[in-house]
Amino acid sequence: MSEGYSSKPMQATKIGDRIVRVDAVQKARGEAVYVCDMTLPNMQYAYMVRSTIARGRIKAIHVPELPEGYYFISAKDIPAQGKNELWMIAKDWRCFAEDYVLYVGETIGLVVGPDRSVLKRIKAQIKIEYEEQTPAVTIDDGIHCVGGPMFPEKGSNVMCELFCQKGRPMEEVFAEADEIFEETLTTPYQEHVHLETNSAIADYEDGKFVFYASAQCPFYIRKSIAGLLDIPYDDIIIRQCTTGGAFGGKEHFPDVLCGALLIAENKIRKPIKMVFDREEDTQFSVKRHPSKCIYKTAVKNGEIIGTEGHIYYNCGAYLSSSFVVLQRGVFHANGVYTIPNTYLKGEGIGTNTFPTCAFRGFGAPQTLFCFETHLTHLAHHLGVDPLAFKMRYLAKKGDETTTNGHIIEEVKLPEMLDVITRESDYWRKAKEYKPGCGRGIGIALYNHGGAFTGNGEQAIIKAHARLVKTGDHVSIQVGSTEMGQGFKTSLRKICAATLGVSIDQIEYLDPDTSKVVDSGPTAASRSTMVVGRLVERAAQEMKERWSEGDFTTEVEYEHPDGYPWDQATFRGDAYLGYGWGVACVEVEVDKLTNEVKTLGVWSSHEIGKAIELIVHGQINGGILQSLGYGSMEKLEVKGGRFKQKSMSDYVIPTSMDFPKQFYHIQENPYPWGPYGAKGMGELVFNGASAAYVDAVERALNTRFTSIPIPPEAIEEAMKHVH
């Protein structure tokens, strides 16, 4: 027998076993290969030539005489049968700007060649003449059509809209109310700051266009860019490489890189590499949607009888995925609460800014923060403790949702609150810390709908999973990606536990679209919940047939019966289940420097059943990211350009900014997830920002309606405190 092999059978991996991440050693040793590490024979390099203005017409593009072997690629290089569009849910994002530009950073062309220093000189010499127009930069600019409507045929900048209504008409509800508490709250841009910047390589192999990409959704890229050349999807192969973080920022944006590279590759037929530096990634990539939420809550005899919410999201210059982001925002706009009468309207507003896209939470963090904070402010207005007030309205099993569906599972928030209030000593501190004393404790409740909204999984995604048995080893062949969240480990563990074999017998490689089935995007907290369940089903079938030798099993997503959804009216069960969360934060504010010291962070999450300890890392990271969103991550726009350019001026939290967290996982097995698991990657982001703001407000006896709240925001707020 060869060295390294044992005659002893490997021990079966059980779902409850504690195991080391399968990619941990490789990454820790620096052996993982990222796009930037790859060099193919005869490698060429590419840099984007971008718009320097936010809105206007292109009068002329002056390109210097190019040395031999160097190219300027633009819309003119798209063949006649192709269309200058990227299919990113919507088809409005152009691969290259032609006659006009809509935002700073819009791709006008690529410079391509073998020497990067020469390319930089060529890029600096390219001059573009514009006829500038007044841009609409903010949500309010967009609403009021500053500079004229972006869509003259509509006479507005409204890119998309929807509404949900439950109960009686709000006119009736408002008429009988003792008072109407109205508030406008806003949330900002947020930069993903994934450690690996956006990058891709294009090549041409055996009559196929091949891309190596740092990406979340390989099959999305293929679908998005094929129309540029009007070629079949199968003529494009996407090979996902080790991906150093994404958080939604690599859900659709790799399409922008790969689309431009496809046109260049079609002309040059040599491998072409494009890697953003940090400044490019900060200034010229998608961000979280800024929001403006106007809530009117009707109160009678101290009780809420109805809420109306008008929700605006800044889509930037192209719709892209904004409509589905807005949907999730609207569907979460009442948080974890059952309000008897609601009217919620959402509008996606076009502006002359960089298009916004997916970010962890996918639209839910904005409205969850706004409504949670709105209820906190209403409770203070009524003179009651915010948590005691909110507990009156907690959703429970069977309650009607804002989309006229129903809460399907048992809601364990009361049990979770018991844990967190006890561990944080919330009730004592909330009573002892007098408003304005410099110390405060805040708490927030939140949820997140699992998987795609409505009929997305059954009608659009139609996910597949395939297992291939060769001897005693099994290969998982799905399009889902590892991007730091630990999915390679979780999926292999699900497969091994179901088969009753060792995890060492299970292989799961970064997907290649020519070799794996389309299991849908790695997004929407669906990977474990949906794809993990598919792998579990395929493994169950394989286990029954194990003795047959080498064979393949493949399964397709099956939607449970009894959960209707009408996409035209947005009525029915928007989600088959929710994850639930509680976050509590304690702070101390230095009234001289306005610096905030966080003294404690506690959280509880209900994610069905945790099948792998990787969830602890997800919780720690998600909570920290949410605290950054609420406290310090300031990304401003001036004239359509992001003012912050790097990690030196866009500040994110570190381990020094927040204390060690207490976290609790509430078990509540989910019937349609593998081993009872739900999704959780997005849930853990959704609440800590509201808890942090609540704590700071109590410490200072003031109110904030916008985040983040860095020291300068606190200083400004305190000018108005008497």
C-alpha cells in the first residue's frame, strides 16, 4: 500500500461533529490561488477608461496613436448581431457607454496590451470631450428630477415601484387615531470592502470563451454577457477562482468586468487580465442602496393601530437588480411586528451615481433599521420602555404578513429575548441609566426571509444539484461558491453525514460552468437552506444505491405545497420561512470628545438548526459589519463621485473597536432545510446597527434619524440638546 494511505476505513462524519474548515490550511499557508496570482502564457492586461463626469453627452474620444500590440476597445467593437447590454436581472446596464454617460466611472472603453506601465501612459493620454448636464445625485434630486428626468418618456426618475396593503384603508385608520407619529429616516451607502478586489481573466480555449473570476454567481456571468456577441451560453465557460470575500458585491458586478473583457477577447484572442486596485474598487464598484423611509404610525389609546411607509431606494444610473432589492426592503418594512393595518409603498429612484446592487441583507437592513428605530422613537414619545412596547406586537405563528401571507414557523423571539436580557442585564441597566448620563443600552429585533422572494426559486432559479460517485469517493457538482462563508465545509459535511462516510471522501471544487449544474446564485441566504437540501436529497438517493458501483444522482428544487405567491400583485407567502434575531449593545459616550466606547454586544439568532460551528464566525462578522454601518462607515457623494477612496478614509471597524461578543443560537429545526437548517448569512447583519443607535441615543438623550453616527454627527446633534 502507498505511503499516506491506511487500510483502516475512514470514520464517518456526523452532522454534529466539530471539524476544521476544509480550506483553512490552504488559505493560512498562502497556498490558495486568487485571480491576481494567475499568469497565463502571452498574458495581456486591461484597464478601464471611465467617465469623469456624472451626466452628459460624449462629443469626442481622442485616442493617441497606439503602439503595435496595444488596443482601445469600445462599443464599436461589439459585433452587429450583439447588443450593448448586460443582463443583470434587468437589461439596462450598458457594457460600454456610447453617445452619453450617466455616472462617474461608467465604462467607456478598455486599453489592452502586454505592459501595464505602457497601458497606464496610454490611458492618461486618452481625452474625452463632454457636453455636461446637471446630474441628479441624491434621492431627493432624483425625486425632483434635477437636471431633467432620466426617463423623459415617463417624465420621472422612478425606475420601479410596488406596494403592499393589509387591513383597512389607511385613511380610515388615520381618521380614528388619537395621534399620528411621523418620521423620516435615512440610511447611507456602504462599501463592501471585500479583502480581494474585483478581478477577472478572459481567455479563448477550443472555440470557447473562458473566464477566471472572483465571483459569487458563475452562471449569472454567462447569462449576462452572452448577448454581447449573440452566442449560446455554452460558448462561455466561467471558472470561479478562490474568492476573497464578496458580501453581495460580486453577485452582479463581475458581469461588468467580464462583459468588457469578452469584447476585447473576441478581438484579440489572447488571455487578458484585469484586477482593480483598492482605490478603483472603492470608487468604481457597486454599493449598498441608500434609502429614505417616511413612516406614519397611527396611535389610539397608546396602541398602534396602523402604519404607512413610503420607502425610497437610490438605484443609481441603472436598474440592474434594484427591483428585487426593493421588494425585500418593502417586505421587511414592518420588521418582526404584526401591525393590524399597513400600507407600504416602495420606489426605486434613478440618479446619476454609480449603480447600486446586492449587499448582505439585500434591501432588508435599510427598512429594518428605519422601522425598528421609528418604533423606538415612538415608545420614547409615549413614555414607555422601547422593548416593553415592541413586545406587544411581536409576530407569532399564523400571523398575517405585510404581503397577506402567513408566518409559517413558531417564532422564538420571546425565548431569545429572555436569554439576551438576562445575559446583558438589560432591564436593570435600562432603568438605572438615566437619559443623557453618558451610558446607554439598546436592543433591536429583526428577521430575514430565507431564499428568493415569492416564486423565485420555483419559477426562475429552478436549482439543480448533482453528485457523482467514483469508487468510495463522491464529487459534489453544483454552481454554488465558497467566498469565505464556509460553504465548502458545510456542503461536504451535509453530503458526508447523509451518506454515512468521511468528509475526506467528499470533493467539492470551485465551480466550472462547463462541468457543474446550475444551482442558482450564492446569495439570498439560500445556499445551505436550498442547495444544501438538494445535496441532502441527492445523497439520500445515492445512499440507497451505494452498492451499484459508479453512478450519478441529480435532483431539482421542489417547492412545498400550500404556499401561494402572486408576483403580479405581491400577495401571498413571500418567504417559506424566516430567520429571527435579537441584538443588544451597551455604550459609553465621552461627552468631551464625542467618542463612543462599546462596552458589550449580545445577540441571539434562530437559524433553524446550526449544522456547523462556522456560524459563529458568520455571527461575529455580520454583527461587526452592522455596527460599522451604524457607527462609522461614512461614504459620501459629491458631484456624483464618491469622496472616500481607500481604507484610509473609508473607515471600517476592527477588533479594537468592539468588545468580544456574546452570542446565542436558538434551535428551531426547519422542515425544508438540510438537517433542519435555515439560511443565516444575511440575518446576522440586520439588527446591530439599530441596537447601537438606540444605546447612543439613550446615553445622550437625543435622537438620530440617519446613520452612521461618527463623533462629528454626535457633536452636531448635541448642539440641539437642551
